[in-house]
Amino acid sequence: MSTLKLDRTGVLVTCQSCGKTNRLRYSTLGSTVRCGACKTPLSPPAEPLEVPDAATFDAVISSSAVPVVVDFWAPWCGPCRMMAPELEKVARSAAGQWLIVKVDTEAVPELGERYRIRSIPTLAIFKGGRQIHSAAGARPAADIRSLVESSLRNPAA
Ligand SMILES: [Zn+2]
């Protein structure tokens, strides 16, 4: 379960040193950002982030400085639940490199419709504000990584 909150400008993270909440702006992801209070470098998000609404999704996609991997899923979908821990592994190993977000297609149906999601889970990869790849079906962490890496090398939409 995601413990980090996100809003239209960034991810709210807790400084591991002093405990102060900082906003990590999407546009600064991938760079070193220091805590406003104690100047300790903040850890980048290392877990999948649940997108609360379409406006937040649009903000993430349009301003993220790193590629965004989107998992379109739903609570009733068995394969989605199977893939969830795999996606968590990817989020841990790709912290600071890619942002991993989850869109619950029941909670935010307009996004599933906009991207014509016909089966779940579907992984979609966004870079520089646009979608460069999408693929349906659950996969283990190693396959998620190679899917993202190959689509970043050869953007095919
Ligand atoms: Zn601090």
C-alpha cells in the first residue's frame, strides 16, 4: 500500500533525518533535493503512488522530469493484485529513475476511457508528457523492467 501522498505539484515525502514533510516537485524528480529544514538529501519515491484523480494524473504526466510508468488496475482484478508486489519491487529498484503510479480504473474511470484501456492490468509508459508505449497483462518485476527499458530505447507509441 502506498503511504506517500501526491498532489498537483509533487509528492509529499518525510525527511528521514528530521521528520519534516517536504514536497518533492515532479519537475525535480531525478535530481537531488534537500530537506527545507535540515538540508539532508530527500529519498526519491520508492513505492508505487496511487493517483487520486485525473487532474493529479495530468500534473504528474506533464511535469515529471523522469519517465512515468502507469499501472491501470482495479481492486477486483486477480492478475492486478498478483502484479502489485512485482511493481513494488520495480519501484524500489528504480527510485529516482522512473516514477511508478497506479490508476484504479474503478475510482478514476475517465483515465481508463481516455487511454482506451480494454483489459487490466495494462502498463503504460509516459515520457516528456506523452505516452510512448502500453502493454496489457500481468508480468514479473524483471519483465516490467525490460518492458520499460525497451520502450524508452525504442518509443513506438
Ligand atoms: Zn530534514
